[in-house]
Amino acid sequence: QVQLVESGGGLVQPGGSLRLSCAASGSIFSIYVMGWYRQAPGKQRELVAAISSGGITNYADSIKGRFTISRDSAKNTVYLQMYSLKPEDTAVYYCNAKKDFRDYWGQGTQVTVSS
């Protein structure tokens, strides 16, 4: 089993920044991709960004150039640095880990972009 704990969400004004963190624990050996998804009210959950164990990254078009995903393998932690936040970035952000063809999810952290 893999446990994922997110932190760093909150309320921010348009144009502001936030950094989300996701700490992985448990059976973390051979996790091959970690990423961030988000789900806004009334919408489907969507991929925001992902990073493979080899450091290859993948970003949704809507956030390219504004968000950066990174991982600290020594701390088993993945980060999502978000800049130039927009009201449409408002959502619950979920950490995801893929291991042995299974998806593991964190509990989610709310990000609200509003003036």
C-alpha cells in the first residue's frame, strides 16, 4: 500500500502563487509515476502534471508555463509549484501515484483563487 498526504492548498488572489506538497509513505518502492490531478465542482478530475521516476514530466496545456512539478526522492515528496494562478485553477488538487498498475490517491487539498 502507498499512502499520500497533500499539503499547501489555500486561498490566493489571482496572479498569486502556491506550492503543493505530497509526501508518499508505505510501499513506495517501484512507484513509477507521481502526479497531480484536480477536480473543479461539476467537472471531471483532470491531469495537471506528472513526473516519472526518471524525471520525465508531462503537463496539461492549460497550465504549461505557469506550474512546475518536481520530486525529492530522498524525501519521497512531490511538489507542484503554481504561479500566475487564475480563478479557473480553483479546484481540489489530488496527489496520485502509479505502482504495479494501480492508482493511489491522496485525500485532496483545496486551492481557491479569488479576489
